[in-house]
Amino acid sequence: MIGSRSATHSIVKEPAKTRICFFSSVASFDTGMPICTYALITHYAQDPRYQVHAVFPESGEFVDRLKAAAVPVSIVPFARMRSPRRGVGFLLFCLTLPGALVRVTCFMRKGRFALVHFSDIIDAPFYPCAAASGARVVAHVRRSIETRSGRCAFRLWSRMFAGAVVCISQAVKRSVGDRRAAVVYDPGPDPRLFGASRSFPRPPTIDPGRLAVVTVAKFLRVKGHEHFIRMAALCEKAAPGRLQYLIVGDKQPGHESYYQAVKDLMLELGLNRLITITGQMPHEEIPALLSHTTVFVHLPNYQEGLGGVILEAMAMAVPVVAFDSGGVSECFVDGEQGFLVRQFDVAEAARKVVLLATDAGLRNKLGGAGRAHAAKTFSYGKHFAAVDAVYQSLMSSKRTHARF
């Protein structure tokens, strides 16, 4: 009798992927938040440990880019949070919030996500939706909270519904006032786009006969365009006819009066022919502009979270003159890679711009040092590793949010 042997085959199952949802109230692609968040989402979409999904309130360039990168995206309509000073926008947000909370909670429950990463502080009203679904919540904070009441409210809210808080700078962490918050610097500019060694044709907005002084900012009051205008007037007195001034940005819905006020100030100071407003520029075109920029200027009215556009200028070896505002001082060291001036000291900012414009050796020294510093301090690798450490810590934590 010939015995028969039965072969047994063991089936090795692959470990289940962790379902992660990235939540953003902004679908446009014209600020630092979507640019950095896009890099984060596409990175984790390629990580075999995760199954990634993204949710937005509406379609837009951010959504289109993610879809082109084969990232699953869902549209769950809701009105983004507005400041009480925004009138109709804030009223619309308040009136539609209850229904939006129901829709987002249902979406989160259906998605059965293990982790939900909220992109910015304006997403805070929806933290409970993710917590109600049993997901671990990561609250990303990209701006300083400048009022005591705001800090107290956010601290209480995040402790109730968020398992981890991620701040983009030490300055933002101080403003949040939450000791458990982790500081995870933004990755800095994409080296495939921003590199001083690359050769770019001169944009038509750049006058080859003058040195370009550039700022990049939407026309919102917090961006401080009036300081740039007044600085330009002082620069013209010190170095008449040697410089040209460019503002990369355009008027914003609901902020048309501010745009007009800036235009009126240009006319009042006799600068309307010396200052060029380029309008909004695609992010991919910024490197070419910066490659022909002499000095980059950043003079905001508010406490800047970090200053992604400053890092872009540094990556292109352009020296920076900036108000010492919020996390700006974490981008570079004063006098070594650029110049920090006391916030609202427009006269000192003008002196530093003129100094750089008249000293090519100093420009090259600070610009080269800035490029090296940005490459060493800010990188995608460091950013992803720091975020992953937050995820792993949160997922291994015993604390869970019970479903409501």
C-alpha cells in the first residue's frame, strides 16, 4: 500500500493597513498649508502600512492634484470656519455647522478610519466628528493663536477631542500653550522646484536694469502690504531709481477694500509706477521669479507661524529681510542668513534692503548661507519622520475615544 502524503500550504496574510484620513477645509493650492499637506498625503499614499483617503468641502486645485496622484478623495460639503469679523461668512458657517457636523460624522463612521489628521486650526470644529467615530485625532496647528481666550478655548477643545497636537514651530507651540504638543517643522521647499543651481529665464515682470525687491502674499490685511509700500518709499529716497518692487498676490473675495487701500497708498506715495502687482502666480513659477530676485521681504501684521515663502527664497539663495514675527526667527539667524528687524520697524527694514542692494558681496554671503541652512534644517525626510513618530506614538497609546 502506497501511502499518500497531503501537502499543507500555509497562507501568510499581509498585515492589515491602517486607514488614515486627511481632512482639509481648504481646497485651493495657493498657500503653504496645501503645499505641505499635499506632500504629506502623497507620501503616505505610497507607504504600504497605510490606506489613505482625503476629504474636502469642495473641489479645487488641491483636490485635482491629489486625484492626479491617484489618492482617493471625497467631497463632504461644509462651510469653512470664519472669523466673527467676516460678517456674512461667519453667519453662514454658524447656520450650516449643525448639518455639516452630522454629514462629517457619518462620513467618518462609514470610513472606519483609525486615524484622522486635520490640516489646520480652522478644522477644529470637526475634531469631535472623528473622535465620535473612534478614530485617533491629530490636530495640526499652522498659525499662532494671538488671544488668551483663543488659546484657552483651543487647549480645552483639543484635550477633549485630539490625541495629538502638531505645531509647525516653537512659536506656534508657545501660542497654543499645550505642553504635549509636538513641534514638527514644515519640510521646506521641494528641491525639485527650488534650487539655486538651476537656470531660469528672466520673467517678463523683472526689469533687467534694476534690482528686484520681492514679497509674496495674498491681499489680506494680516499680510502687511502697507509696510512693504512704505518701505519702498524709504528705499527710493536712499537709492532712487536702482530698485524695482514686486508684490506677488491678488485681491481676495471679501477683502477688496484692503486691496484698494494698498493701491491708494501706492498712489499717495508716488509709487504706482515703481511697484508691480503681478497677481496670483502658480507655485511652479515662483522659483523662476526668485532666481532673479535681489532681496526677498516679508513684513506681516500678525505673528507668522513659520514662513514657508521665506524658506523658498532661502532655497534660491536670496537674502531675506523680515519682521521678527512669530516663527520667522526659526527660519534663519539674524545677520547670518538674512536680517530680522523688530516688527513694524519699516525704516530699519528699508535700511537693510538698501544695504543688501548696494553690497553684492554681502548678498552672496547671506544668500549662500541661507540656502545651506534651509537644506540642513528643513527637509522632507525630517518632516515625514517626525510626523510618523507622532502617528506611531498615538496609535500605540492606550487612550481611545469612545464612539458617541
